[in-house]
Amino acid sequence: QQKVQQSPESLTVSEGAMASLNCTFSDGTSNNFRWYRQHSAKGLEVLVSIFSDGEKEEGRFTAHLNRANLHVSLHIREPQPSDSAVYLCAVRTSGGNYKPTFGKGTSLVVHP
Amino acid sequence: NSKVIQTPRYLVKGQGQKAKMRCIPEKGHPVVFWYQQNKNNEFKFLINFQNQEVLQQIDMTEKRFSAECPSNSPCSLEIQSSEAGDSALYLCASSLYPEEQYFGPGTRLTVL
């Protein structure tokens, strides 16, 4: 069964400093990776999806995937206080009836 | 962003009471998911549908939980006899393609 772990559990950065979040997964056949942001127990906002090794950028958010290392990361360039939220990693394998496995999230606080 | 609608946003019930929440997926999305997110940010998949048919559901769902997605009506998730441990954020998501999943804002259930 897929296991998805995120680190760190919480992260505090200053406004403008790069924020880096990590996600490891256990199933090497995983082929669909998505980062979400969740403000104060609200719905999930899609940030970036990535399907192949390498890098994918969406605005200030960049995902890096290395499937050999079972690792996907999210980098937030020039974070702002409004980026303070929980960031969730979701990993899906093919044939999973559309159903991804979520990590427990990283709580990010951005100080002005 | 997401156009998934969930109602109500907040629901308070006593133990043993019935709790019902609704979800309108994005137009044209045939696949609907229900997740339970607890206070530790852990996501628990409950059930998913493709059109009106159940694709997968967990054992918990088969006992006190029931869900349906009738044609031309909102999808619903109902807990027959609420327990304190059911207090959580219930998230509905819809999907057109396997790679994508769009979430609603959730229904926050509190069981007193």
C-alpha cells in the first residue's frame, strides 16, 4: 500500500526567502504527483501537477520529481504571508481508480 | 479554480443523530470522491463514484455511512448515527481525467 510522507511537519520562513517542502512515496510505479495548498481547513487549491522526472513551474511554485529516489519537492519562490497554509502532497499510481494518496501536510508560516 | 460546491459549510450534530452533506461536482465531471480529513490533516478516502456507480469504498463507509450520486441531483454523504470520532472536514472532489481532482471547500462536521 502506498505510503506518502511529508517533511518537515512545519516550516517558518521570512517573506522573500525560498521555502522548500519535501514528499517521499513508497510505490515506484507512481506516475501522478500534485501539490495542493489548504488555508485554514478550507478546500484544496491546486498548485502544480507533475507527471515525469524533472521540473515543473507554475508561477512562484516549482515541483521537482525524482522517481528513482521516490521523492517530489515543492519550492516556493518569494513567499508571502498569504502563502501561510498547509501544503499537501498527493501521489497516484496508474490504475488506482483515480484515487491518490495524501501526505499529512507541511504547515508553512511566512513572516513579514 | 475549483467549481465544486459543498453544502452546508458547517454542520453540528449530537451523537446518534443523522448527518447529511451534499456536493455538486463541476459540470461534466463524471467521477466524484468523498474524503474525511481529521484534525491531524490525515486524509481518509471514503468512496468514489463514476456517474452513479460506486467505484470503490472502504469498510467504514459500508456500515454507518451511505453515499449516492443520482443523476441530475447533488451527490450526498450521510452518516446514519453520528459518533464523536466522525467530527472532521468532509471534502468532496470531482474529476474529468484521472490526473485531475478538484476539491470543494468542505463540510465541517462537529459531533457533540
